[in-house]
Amino acid sequence: MSDFWNQKYAREDYFYGEQPNDFLRSQAFRLPPAARILVIGDGEGRNGVWLAQQGFDVSTVDYSAVACQKARALAARRGVMLDSHCADLLTWDWPVAAFDAVVSIFLHFEPSDRQQIHQRIAHSLRPQGLLIVELFHPNQLNYRSGGPKAVEMLVTADDLRADWPQLDWLLLVEGETRLTEGVGHEGTGWVTHGVARRSA
Ligand SMILES: C[S@@+](CC[C@H](N)C(=O)[O-])C[C@H]1O[C@@H](n2cnc3c(N)ncnc32)[C@H](O)[C@@H]1O
């Protein structure tokens, strides 16, 4: 599958643009100053690099070598440090209780892999750590603005509640949104997004 992503990213410009995801930007006020943040499936780095520019200590993981190289180039261009790991999240050695926040934006899996990754996220958070997540909802199949075409890879708010019984949701919403994220996500779409906290 990383070949699939390498091909998508094999272009001069950034497939999802160079600006951060709108939901992440809107929720970043919740992050404590200088927080240690893990951004998973960060692609070409638009979200991780933007968080680093806000003064956070950012680690990213993506298994596309092309994405990692473009993320590192974007960080260098913006003059920020990015601890970029080029690795498969299904086999990566996840740090435990290590992060003040984990960010997962449009990182879709088959259900059994999704549940495994979502448990890894929960265990990688410090007590009181925050999760910021945005994923496409099954209603996205009615739109042409991007995302997987297989319904089992799309998620509802109930799926996320079931995946993370140990997290408390501060916000969890399903609904229509306007996407302007490069050529990859363009137009009206339907997402599930939220912010959750690990209890102490
Ligand atoms: C839809 S893109 C989103 C990229 C980025 N989050 C953004 O919003 O710009 C999904 C990303 O997840 C990465 N990815 C998918 N499965 C992965 C896995 N098992 N391990 C690491 N990265 C993965 C892909 O390489 C791709 O960059």
C-alpha cells in the first residue's frame, strides 16, 4: 500500500496542500504549550510542520518514503524541527504513555487494523493526553471530494466511541464540511471528527 501513496505523492506540488487541516487548526487551542505531539499518517507533513511552527515538539509517522522526504523538505523550508519516522504503523514500535497529544487526520484502515491502531494511540497518550481525529464518514461515498471508496474503511461517531472506551470525548461530531486541501480533498465532504482525553 505504501506504493499506492508513493505514486500519489510523486508530483511537484503537495497532494493535500501545504496548509494544515481546518479541524486540527480549530482545535489546536486545547494543546498545552510545548506539548509533545505524535502525528500519525502525516503524509507530506502539512499538519506536523504547522504544529512544529506553533512551538510544539512534533514526531510524525508515515510509511510512504516519498511523503517522508516531502515532509522533511517542508520542515526545512519552514525552518522547524520534525522528528519524522518513515514506518508502517502496524509494525512500528509505539512509545507508551509518551505523548501529550496524538493527531490522526484522514488515516483510514480496514476495521481490524483500525481497532489495533486506535488502541495503540490510546496507550501512547500520557494521562490527560488529547486525541484530535478527523476521518471520512460512510456518507462520504455520496461525494467526490476524496477518501476511500470502501464503506468498511469509513467511520461513524459510534465506531470511534467503541474503539476508545478509555477516552472521554470533549467533542464528537458527524457532518458536512467544506474541504480545500490541495487536489486530494476538494469540495463538500462528510466527516466524523472529535477531540478526546485520556483519563488520569
Ligand atoms: C489520506 S492520507 C492523509 C495524509 C495526512 N494525514 C494529511 O491529512 O495530509 C493517508 C496517509 O496515511 C499513510 N498511511 C496509511 N497507512 C499507513 C500505515 N499503515 N503506516 C503508516 N502510514 C500509513 C499514507 O501513506 C498517507 O500518507
